[in-house]
Amino acid sequence: MERLTTVATAVRPPLTTERRRHLAAATFIVIGLINIFVFGVLAHAGDASFELSLASASVKIPVIRVPAAPVCYALGVVAVGLGVLRETVPFSRLAKRLAIAGVLVCFLLSLLCWADAGAIPLNVIIISQGTFTESIPLILGALAGCLCERSGVINIAIEGQLLFGAFTAAIVASAFGGLWVGLVAGSLAGGLVGVLLAVFAISFLTDQIVLGVVLNVLVLGMTDYLYDRLMSQNPNYNTGITFGSIKIPGLSQIPIIGPIFFDSTVFLYITYAAIIVIQVALFHSRWGLRVRAVGEHPTAADTVGINVLWIRYRNVILGGLVAGIGGAYLTIGSVGSFIPDISSGFGYIALAALIFGRWTPLGALAAALLFGFCEEMALVLPTVNPVLPAPIMNMAPYVATIIAVAGLVGKVRPPKADGQPYVKA
Amino acid sequence: MTETPATGPDPEPASTGSAAAQPAEPAEAGSAEAGQTGAGQAGPGKPAGSRARLTGAVIIQAITQGSSTVITILAIFLALVVGAVLIAFSDPVVTKAWSTFFSYPFYALTQTWDSVSFAYTQMFEGAIFNPSTVSAAFHGGSVAAIFYPLSSTCAQATPLILTGLSVAIAFRAGLFNIGAAGQWVGGAIVATWLGFGVSLPPFIHVVVCLAGAFVGGAVIGWFVGFLKARTGAHEVIVTIMLNYVMYDLLSYLLSHPTMLQQPHQTNEIAPFIANDANLAHVGGPPPQVGIGFLIAVAAALAVAWLLSRTTTGFQFRTVGASPSAARTAGIKVERSWILVMLLAGGLAGLSAATVIQGTNTQLTFNSYGTYGPDGITVALLGRAKPIGVVLAGLLFGALHVGGTYVEAATLGQVPADIVQVLEGLIVLFVAAPALIRAVFRLRSTAGTGLEAVAKGWNG
């Protein structure tokens, strides 16, 4: 009996739900206190003003003015209150998530109130547009990871897929003068890295973490080399053409929502489609049930007649195609011309977003948007409020992620068979 | 796949040898380390003649079945073959010759051979040994020049070995440390500050800076381990994020003269560290090898000792093999995570010290280079074993030196980027022994591949 209890206490997971609750509540309260004592106290005395329409919009919405400091205080009190509630009242799953969302919204709003120094109103529309465009490669990269890892193959090669997609899209679009050809080629290039990942991981049973890192190194070396050989000597291969924005007729006229969601390059619409399709396919279809079965327990899936290796091959390559589109965005969707290492770590951030979002498309979307927003704020804030030095502002997205991961998300559970090659017995 | 009992009795005599060369999973617990430190070489109490025959059989078997050493050599060879294609493609003479391949096939082949062999010879002469220096030494030249290439290789390898060890030790405890770059920056900041901001007697200054760099990196590593242990935050996310945080912190510190910036500078650059904080050099000025290399080798030996001969190291490896089993056995898993990340960070910090105090003598925003990411590939190629990491670091150091040399020798025709492709291919092929066996028609052994170095997200 004594032995049993010692084993039971030893095996008990170290992070109890109780501990988790304390941690979440404490994080809420800390964020609330930051709202009050950092943003509230440092906010300027007057009103914070927000513009909710673009200069070109046909329907103008009046600029919203709120007293900066009192709003920060109020939002801080709300966050602290949520923290106290979280500690004392048992929350359901949904309530927990809503509480996290509420606290984050309070934080963002008081950040905006503090940031606006009053002279120039902050344009919420431009910030939102920026958030979405910054997030596109991250969302698509994380979705690619989601497709791979739900079927049980770890994908660290997202970075390489983005980079190769970016390179190929730029060179093909420039050489053929066709953006759509470039988009397709970029996607296929990501898919090609996916093929390599699949062949080595699934058929040659290579360690998948090694493989991902190596593919990133290889793609970086190859694109540097090809950039040297082809692009820098021949500017015709790197003309820098980009997609223009497409206004969805009707929808783009809606105030606030229109310019944010329905006035962008084709990449944003592809991203919407990818999120919806992958979320529905993975969690509400037989297809997805099979994929998840293969990722959780391949032997059981095999027993009921699912072809494990085929599903893994298919998903890894599909993931590569999706990430390739994200890579294409980096060149022909935004800046146009390719430069060496243009993906500059986006793939690793997408990987973090995937883990942060608990291997679900919607979770990854939320994580990617958080990054996108912080990156956008890092770009915008120095122009409106030059108090803080730029490098410190640039840290914000990463610090925010660490706080969110440590304080709010905690331990995540990957698909059970993620990273384990399947060998038929 | 063949049944294990059927092949069981046959390779019995080779088991000591192959265990030394290719530590299989069961050997992981104990004999793997003994094997690679060279202790398990001689079979006890065997007659001399049979031992010689045994050695012969072991070597033949190693070659035909592909021991891990043979696989590594073949992987390097295969990578060089693929690299040759890139080199040939870079040479306009060769591409022109191939355009007339059907009229003059022989000419195309000889041109390709000339171009590729020239590039690789240059690489070898730049990184390892240049025969012309020997004859020059006989004719009154410098004798030290003979060792110049090797010395540069060791100097290049030094920081790679240390970041490689940082990644490797974390791997052994089941953690993936992508954050060697951030920890490197942490170490570099402290080493630089102690280097120019404090005045101390010569020898003590060096030691204080080294210790400071270790602490600077260790704090960053500790933070990762602490968050994982206390909140469950995944180390991959936290290390990636901390890398960016540290880059931005470095940029901030280097752009403020009150912090680390050199006075009267607009660039992100720190003052030179004091002369008495510099690590001594053996052969001459900075591209030459210095005490830093000895520090790297000593660190590798220390890590090898820690992992194979101490309780702490045993706990690391047990946690790495299975955290839940380790917890059941009474090992404090969280404590191991924190401690191993602290050590990993410290090693990455030491890597920074060898660069700042050894070769660069001053910190700039670009100092961190690619030591962190390279550390991952070095650790993977060295299979997360300290001695393997040293060898892998030397190989990568040689490739870096050779790459720069060949780029200069061919006037930029063969870009140094090729080296990165070579490095990637080598690690890829080493990690996929099944591919190497298929290409070189080696008989497959019972094992499906080398032991897993890195574990997945499930820890």
C-alpha cells in the first residue's frame, strides 16, 4: 500500500490544474497592473483618438476620442477582476479561453491608448491591415506544420519551405512575367521541400528534427548560391513585380470591416480559404479523422485499414504546397524582389505559433495574429510615440509570446505519434 | 526486415567493435560512452593471433555492413560529389564545354574534372595542408606556414564546437536548444562589458571574462529551463523567442554610448576589450588558433565526463530517454531540465568568449553570425556525443576555411555558399544511413538507422 502511494505521487504530473490556475490568475493580474501602472500612469493627460476609416473611404466614420489615462485604469481593473475571478470561481473550458481573450483585448486597448500621443490619431484600420499582412506567411507556415504534424511528421523545415517558395516565386514570376505562374511555382517549390521531407522522414526513417534543420540549411545555401549565380548577375530574373490588391465588390465598401478584410492581395483570400478548409477538413471530416488517427496511433489506424504511409506522404507534401504559397507572399505578395534569407526566421516563428496554438489551425491563427499585431505595433509605435527606442519595441512580440506561453498556455500536448516513423510490423 | 534471432549468433564476434563504432539503443545507457572514449577497444583475455583476425573481420564487416564511421565517410564523399555538380555549374568554361557535349564528350568531362579537382584541391590546401609550404620551408621560408591552414581550421572550429556542445548536452536530456544564438549573445554582452569596463591583472582578467561569459549565457539558458519546469512552456518556443529578444537587446546596448557602444560611434559597435583580457595565441595574429581551442576541447572532455561518469549526467540521459520513467525512478526531472539548460547556456556563452576574447576582440551587432544555427548542425553531425561534436566542429571549421579560400582562389567563381550546401548534405546523408546503404549497395544490418539524436515534441 505504501509502495503504491509513493508510485502514485511520483507519477503525478508536476503541473497540476491548481498550479495552472494560480499561474493564469497571476498573469491576468500582472497584465492588469501593467495596464494601470505602466500604460495608465504614462499615458498623456488628454484624449486618445482613433481613426476608423481610411482617407480614401467613401463613408467616413468620425474619429473616436476617449480619455487616455482613465480608460487604461478601467481596462486594468477589468483585467485584475478577471484574474481574481479566475482564482476563486471554477471556469469552464470556454470561459477560460474567453477570459484569456478578454485580458488580451484589455491589454491591447490600453497599449493603444498609451501609444497615441494625441497629436496624430492612430489609424486602427491601417494597424489592422498591417497585422493581417504581417501574419500571412506565419499563418500559412503554421498551417503547413499543422498538416504535417497532425499526421505524425515533425516539420521544422517550414523555414526552408517559405524560403524556397519565395525564391522560386520571384524568379519564375520575373522570368515569365506572370504573377500567377510565380504563385503556382512558389507553391510547388514548397511542395518540393515537402517531398524531400517526406521521402527522408517516411521512407528513410531519418530523425525528423535533424532533417528539418538540415533542409533549412540546404535551402538557405542553395538559394544564396542561385541568387549569386542567377539573380545578382541578371536583374531580369528579379524584377520585383507584385500582386495588386483586389477589392471584393460590395463587401469592401462596408465601413471598418471592408478595408480590413476585403481589400487586400489574393494572398489574404487564399489564407482565409486555407484556414477554413484545413480546420473543417481536420476536425469535421472523415479525411481529418484518418489523418489524426495516423498522427495519434498509427498502428491502430493501420489495423483498421488506413494506409499510414500514404496519408503521411500526402499530408507532408500538401503542407509543403501551403507553406510555398506563404513563401511566395514574401516576394511577389509584398516586397517583390528576392534577397538572400528573405524568410529571416518566419518559419521558426510559424513553428512557435503552431505549438502555441496547440496544433490546431484556429489556435495557430490566433498565435500568428498576436505576432503580426506585435510586429505591426513595433513598426507603427516609433512613428507616433518616439519615447521608447526601436530595439526595445521590436522585442515586444517575442516577450509577449514568452509571457503568453509561460503564463497562459503552459504545457501543450502534441499528436502522440508526432516525430515517430512508422514501420509496419 | 530480418528476424533478430536469425542474425543473432553470426555477428557475435564483431559485437564489441560495432558497439564501439555504432552505439545502438540498448548500449546507450552505459557502454556507448566507454566505446567512444576508446576504452572498450581490446577484448579481454584473447590470444594475440585471434585478436588480429578478429580485427580484420571487424573492419571488413564494418565496411560491408556500414558501421557509423563508414557511413559518415561515405556521406561526406556523396556530399562532395553533389557539391562537384554545383562547382561545375558555377564554371562558365565547364558549362560551355557541356553545351558541345555531343561533339566533344571527352573535352566536357576533362574540363569538369579540372574545374572540380581544382576547387577541392584549393579547399584542402586552404583548410588542412598545402604541400607548397613544405618546399618553401626547405628553401628558407617559414616553418610555421605549414601549419597555418590547420591552425585556421581549429580557430574556426572553436566557437562551433562550443555551441555544438551546448545543443548536444540539451539533446541528451531530451531538450531541443534552438537558443544557442541567444545564449551566445548573453555571454558576449557580459564578456565584452567585463573586457573593457573592468581593469584587472592580466591572467585574472581573462578568467573573469570567461566566467562572466559562462554566467551570461547560463542565465539565459536557466530561464528557459526554469520556464519549462515551472510553467510547462515549450523550450522550442521560448528559445526561438529569446534569440530575437537577445538580438534586440544587443542592438539596444550597442546603440547607446552609456551602455556598450564605443564613444563617438554611430555604428553598433562596442569598444575593444582590454589587451590583458585577450586569450593568448599560439601561432600568430587572430586567424590563427589560440587558447580558445583548448578551452573548447576541455569543455568537450568535461561534458563527456559529466554525461558518462557522474550521477547528474546519468540523470540527464535518463530524463532524455523517458521523462516519465525518470520521474517514476525518483529523478527530479524539472531539476535536470533547469540544470542542463543552465549548462547549455553556459557553453554557448563560452563560445562567445572565445570569439570576443580570441579572434574579434570587440563586439559588433553582427558578431553572433551563424554560431547558433551551426551549433545545431554540428551537434547533429556529432550525434550529440561530445567527441563527435569536436570532430564535426573541426570538419565544419575546415569547410568554412576552405570555402573562403576557394572563393578567393577562383576570384569568386566558386562562391563560399557552396560550403553551406555541403554541410547540409553531409548531415542529411549521415542522418539517413538507409540512403547511403542503398546508394553504395551495403548489406543492411538489423538496426534501421542510427540512434535518434533528437527527440520530438513529446520529449
